[in-house]
Amino acid sequence: RRRIRVLLVEDEEIHRVVARAVLRAAGVEADEAENGAEAVRRVRERVGGAGAGAYDLILTDKQMPIMDGHEATRQIRAMGVTTTIVAVSSDSLPSDVQAFIAAGADDFTPKVHAGPSNPPDQSCFTPE
Amino acid sequence: MAAAALRAQLNALLANMFTTGMVDEQFQQLQSLQEDGGSASGFVAEVATLFIDDADRIIADIAALLDQPVVDFDKVDAHVHQLKGSSSSVGAQKVKLACMHFRQFYEAKSKEGCLMALALVRSEFCDVRNKFQTMMQLEQ
């Protein structure tokens, strides 16, 4: 059974530490990027000639330095990458959700902090 | 025997933090991740330490912004938003609620209101910081 390949895009260390633990509890070891530009670079590397194949899932925050989640999503989609992208943000106004979907995200979830009793919803992506 | 006494003290401290609303279910879930989810034994302490360091810095930054002759309320907003996120991640409920209370004052661009709200945030943070530090000492 192939392991799920996840990229976590989050600038705040505390959120990365918690998300890492939640994903690990669900059996997932994720790559991490601290901003949108780093995320785009990692995606580009994976889909390149010598890359390890596209991610199955990208979880991205909105507000980040250098490049935010909206722009990163746009650039990843512009590469032709169809990986499921889920925006994870405390800003959950309808306009925030709509902006992410317009940028190419597949789904949006508020920063509800899952625990083992409430694992991340994995139904939004299908690994190969 | 000493270990049992320390464990009892720790349990009493944690119970108090929950019953007074200082921490919420998120903190409980962090504990579950440590105990059942395969995270390292110092995971809760790591998250608490990150929160304390973040909050110390953010509160100082907000105070500096409010000390300016012309307050940049957009920056105050950004800092309070970040603190709300950190407090949510660790389950520091009273700090989170104080941040939510803060919003009305920077939206109204009220320096006086922001100063009062910051005082509340600082007070709630000091309380939970002391409890977290005691917790980490008891766990060592």
C-alpha cells in the first residue's frame, strides 16, 4: 500500500508542529514548506524529470510571507498540477473561501484543530 | 512515592486549568496526541513553549504599535490574529477569547479600547503562562 504524499504549507512553527503531530497520528509523514514560494518550488521539483511524482495532497495556509496561499495555489495550477489542494485558514469568511477556490483550491477548511478523535478528512483525495 | 505525589499535583493542576476554562478541548487533544498518537513525550511542552515565546513577542509588538503617535491598526489586527491562532493551537481558551474581544477596538480604531483589550490579553496570558511553566516543571 503506497504511502500518501502530503505537503504542508504553513509559516507559523506552532501550527506546523501541531499539524505534523496530527498527520503523524493519521499515519502520514508530510513534507513542509514555510511559505508559498517554497511550496511552489517543492511541487515543481517533484513533478520535474527526476522528481518523485506529484503530491497526493497539499494543505496550505493563507497568510504567509514571500508568497501567500492564494498565489501559491495559482502558480501550482498554472504548472498543470492537479493535486488536491485544501486551504486551511483561520480566515473563514465566505470571501476568503471564494478567493481560494477561484485560485484553484479544491476545498477549504477552517483551522479547526483536529485530534485523534477527529482526524483530517481524507476523502477529498484519492492516491494513485 | 515522590513521583506519585508529583503526578497527583500535575493532575490537579491540569484539572484546574480545564475547570476554570483556562484551556479547552484543543489542549486535551494535544495531550491525547502525546499519549496515544505517537508524538514524542515532550510534545505538549514543545507546543506550550512555542506559544509562550510567540505570545511574549506579539504582546510586546502590539504594545509598541499602540505606543506610536499614529497607531497602525492594520498591524495591530495582524498581530492579534496571529496571537489568536497560536492560542487556539495550544488550547489557551481565555487568551483566545481575549483576542476575539480585542477585535471590536481595532476595527473601531480606538486606541484607548485597544489598550484596555491588550491589558486583558496580557493578564490572561500571564495566568496561563504561569500554569504552563508549572506544568512543565512538574513533568520533568
